[in-house]
Amino acid sequence: MLIGHEGYLGRGLHAFLSREHAVLGWDKKEDLFTLDAAMLARHNIELLINLSVTADRQSRVFQAGAPTDEINVGGARHLAKILKGSDIAWIQMSTREVLGPVYGPKDIRKTKVGYRPRFLVDEEYPYAPQNFYGKSKIVAEFVSESHPRSIVIRLTTCYTDFDHPGGNWVVSLIRAAAQGKPVSLTQGGLQFRDPLHSDDLGRLMLALHENKAFGERIHAGGGRRNMISLLEFVRLANPRVKIEKAPGGDYGFAFDIGKANRLTGWEPALLVREKIPVLVENIRRGVTQPVSPPR
């Protein structure tokens, strides 16, 4: 079962997982809180992936009862309740924002293609959330621990091949570049990211499930081969795009994915630099999901 299958990441994961597995999608119209143990049993669910999220990044304090609390924390509590006593595995998705900002000017070096980190962020890095969203995802992580067959996966940046009205910065930058619009970048676009393709995330999920890596927190990123500055990313999408400088910004973020590799042998197979032309074409054409082959 994939909760949140209509979202940006959800559509990419649903397309990948459906290639070899029967996937039951569940989104806003189905309502997470209508799920019960009987429904899971009827559909013989073996693995439940929770992508449902509401992200309030404006408030720095926790707001009990607000949508971000109700969905992120309340949703996790509901899943813990209906999964209690079952053998169903649960993957709870989390975010780098539980850690807050990590890199400062002394933690990076400047190269010809942008900033690069002097270290990568592993699972031992302490919590330091700076907003309500990050705080809510920490609580959800702890709630998921109550189910003995749970795994937490934290993401930095994940992307798909497709356009989506609710897409992340990948979609926003590609869309602007493809349309020839000026792109505003803080730090001159030198900050780094480690984008992970949704197919590689799907492979990791299946590997963690197969290896019964329950009780673990896993950092999932694209690895060193996929590290890229925002400026390089935009230039690959459109070499002629106009860059406008914006104030503020971070120095970058990238996960150490060594733990996932040690536990399962997994490593990302897809390269973001090779995927950018695919993204440009699909976003230019407004392709939001794979086209089913004719029967």
C-alpha cells in the first residue's frame, strides 16, 4: 500500500513499484483516517509506505491540532494503531529537515562547479529542527518505532521523470528554465544537493523490506555521483537561462548513504545529469505520469 500515491513523489514511486508488484494507492480522497486493520487484511497488504505529509515551514514552534500535526503526527499514530499486532512492514518517510541546517562556510569547499561538502550527513547527526514541519516529522519517526516492523527513510531531494502541480524545487527550476524565464538563485546557485530518482528510492524500499532492516533510520540520497550545484542543474536544463541573484540561502545538503549500502548492498543507479533532458522534455509537454502501452 502506498499512502500519498497522487503526490509528486507518490506518482513516481507508484509507477516504479507497479512494474512488479500489486500496489494499492491511497490518497486524500480515500482519507488516511478511514484505513483500518480489516481493510489491510482484505487486501493482503505486506508493506505499507506512508508518504502523506503537510509541511508548515513558516512556524518555528509546534502547533498542536494544526494540519501539520494532524496529518504528520496524527496520521502516524493512526497507522501505529491499525498495524498493531500485524506482520505488515511499515516504511515511514521523513526528511532532512529533522536535522535542521548542517553546513556552514567552514564545512564546504568551492570548486569550479559549485560548493562541495567536507563531510556527508549520516544517521548519527543530532536532531535540530528549525520549523514546525521538521518537528512534526521527528515525532512521527518516534511514533513509528511503536511498530516493531517499521523503517524510517529520510530524504534530501527526490525527483521523478514527470511534471506535477505540487512538484519540488526540481520541477520549479526545470519549468522556469524550459520556459526561458529568469531563475532566481541564492548563493549564486553554488549550493549543492544530492538528488535521488524515485526509481532508486523504490529499489531501496524493496531492499530494506527484503533484508528486514526493521527499527532502522536510513538516509537516502543520490550519492556522490549525483552531487550537483543548483547553478549546474539549471545550466544543464537550459544553458542560456538568465540567472538572477537572490539574498540568503544555504550552502547545501547531502546525505551519507553508506548505512543503506552496508545493510542491503543498495546504491543509486540513475544519474541526475542524464535525467535532466528527460525532465525538461516531460515538463515542457506537461507529462505527469507514464503513458500506458497500448494493449
